[in-house]
Amino acid sequence: MSRREILPAAAVDWGILVAVLAALATGLVGLVVGSPSGAWVFVLHGVAGLALVPLLVLKLARVAPRLRPGRLTAGRAVSVFLVVVAVATLGTGVAWVHGATVPLSFWRLLNVHILFGLLLAPLAAWHLRSRWRSPSEVARASDRRTALRYGGLLVAGAVTWRLQSAANAVLGGPGRRFTGSREDGSDAGNAFPVTSWVADDPDPVDADDWTLSVRGVVDRSLELGYGGIVPEGSPGPTTERATLDCTSGWYAVHDWRGVRVGDLLDAAGAGEDAAWVQFRSVTGYRWSLPMEEARDALLATHVDEERLSHGHGYPLRLIAPGRRGFQWVKWVESVEVRRSRELGEWVAIFVSGFD
Ligand SMILES: Nc1nc2c(c(=O)[nH]1)N[C@H]1C(S)=C(S)[C@@H](COP(=O)(O)O)O[C@H]1N2
Ligand SMILES: [Mo]
């Protein structure tokens, strides 16, 4: 390590790689985390992102001389683009945390952040392919001072993250959950954001033409009309308070009223080897919950005593407490009891609605 270097070049590059991978992994996993036991995923995401700031500064200071216009090769142009995308990812992430909003009708700032983050991965992989440094190279170039400085960097990332959260709390604004989502429209009946994941936008469903079918691994399939979704002999309609938390960064708490899925499954006689329950929309959008969790879930007709509006899934939508919004299937027309999970639903949530 030369005396003017704060960290050896190889150690900076490895640090960047580790931080990018950690941020990418926690960013992706965070999209499906809905219960507070997973809050650490979001903390790690913030710390990894903040640790990238000083590392990128060190890296840019080192490579800046190579970037003079006369010396720009195609490879270097891609690297410059990579830097731009990395800065955009960090910038949108930090701006979003601090409550910035963008007037991009459909897209929220968080979606823009996710898009930049996803673009970063292939660019970084391309950038790496010719620049691979083995970990032993880093070990040779490092000493105790390097390790200490790295420790310092991580502590700085964690402290900055704490200060940011504290500043956020003091500056006020609508409350944020551990997922980072901001409150929007709680207890306001149907007056909360309508969000579809990608392209789902069906025509309004006519409840007179609609039925709910309960099928699959059951003793008897059921075909229920809108007026008959609460099985006879069951405890009756249930109201439950639950939080809808969308990955585009907002949440709302409501009292949802409807039928307990377990009551439907009892009426149909779910088989012994039934393990999953899949909820399917009229659009083909679908998601499954494990049996025990599905029994506790609700299929709602009402929100805060108002009948669900079309945008919110009339006539029937899934309420899956502790799950992120994209799993709360709207316009549900079938409940299928299954022995295994259908992996195709991971595709369906992206492509349903495209003809
Ligand atoms: N059929 C269907 N259900 C869906 C979606 C969709 O696109 N299609 N979007 C999901 C997403 S991403 C969220 S956050 C919630 C939003 O519910 P809301 O529009 O009532 O706010 O519905 C979920 N259910
Ligand atoms: Mo969502």
C-alpha cells in the first residue's frame, strides 16, 4: 500500500463488490419481507448502500486520470455508464428515504431506485469480467491498518444510517414502517392508492356473473355466488385489522371484512395431503400461501365497512397479514387446494394482464 492510499486498490474493489452484492441481495429479499422479524434485511440494505459511498469516492479518485476524453475506450465508456447508474441508484435510494417524491404519474421514486439497482447488476458483472482480482491479492496488499480502516468504514456506515433514521424521525412527515413504506390512506375506506404490479387492469367484474370456486384437493368442489360466499354453519363474516404494504413504498391499515379462508376449506373438506392454497384472479394473476397461513387469511368484500371498489379488487380480494401487497390477490375467482406450490405464479405476477 502506497503511503497516499487510504485503502489498497484491491481492498476497495473487493469492498465494492461485497457491498453491491449485499445491497442487491437484501434489496431483492426485502421485496418479500412483510413481518418485523425481517427488519434486519432493510437495515443491512441501508448500511451496504451507505458503505458504498466512501468506497466509490476512493475508487473514482484512483481511476479518474484514466477517464480523460482522449483515453476513452468502449470499455471505459461502459464503466462510466456503470458509475452513473451506481450514483443514480444511491441517489434515488437516499432521496426516497428522506421523503422525496417524483411526479412520474405511474412510477414512484422507489420503483426508479429498484430499476437502477437491477441495471447495476449486469453492468457490474460485465465490468468485473476483465478485472478480477483474487482474494489472496487483497490479503497480500493488506495489513492490520487496512482491516482497521475497513472496520471503521462499516461503523461509519452504521452510524450514518442511524443518524439518517433519527433525522427522519425528527423531521416528521407521515410514519414509516420497518420496510421503509410510508402511510397513505389508512382507515379511509376505499380512498387509498390503487396499485397493480405490472399490467393487470381488468374490466369491472359483475358480481352477478361471477362465482368463487373452491377446488383442487377437496372432498367437494364449491361454486359460490357473491351472496353465498360465507358457508352455512360457519362463524360468519369476520372483520380483521391488517396492513397492506406495497413494495412501491406505501402502506395502509384497514379493517377488512369477509370470509375466513379456513371456513371455506372446512366447507369443501380440504384433503389430508393438502399443503398449499392458491388464490387466482380473473386476470390469471395468482399467489399461494402455505395451508396453515391460508386458513387464517381472509377473502374480503369490504374495507372499513365500505364495499370494495373495482380498483381494490371487487368483488373479492385476499387479505394476507404479514405478507407484502403483491401477494394480496385482487378480483379473486378461485381458491385451489394443492399438494405443492406452482412456481409459475412467479411468472404470472409479471405477465398477467398482457394479452
Ligand atoms: N390481480 C391482481 N392482484 C393484485 C395486483 C395485481 O396487479 N393484480 N397487485 C398487487 C399489488 S402489487 C398490491 S400492492 C396490491 C394493491 O392493492 P390496492 O390496489 O387495493 O391498493 O394488490 C395486489 N394484488
Ligand atoms: Mo404492490
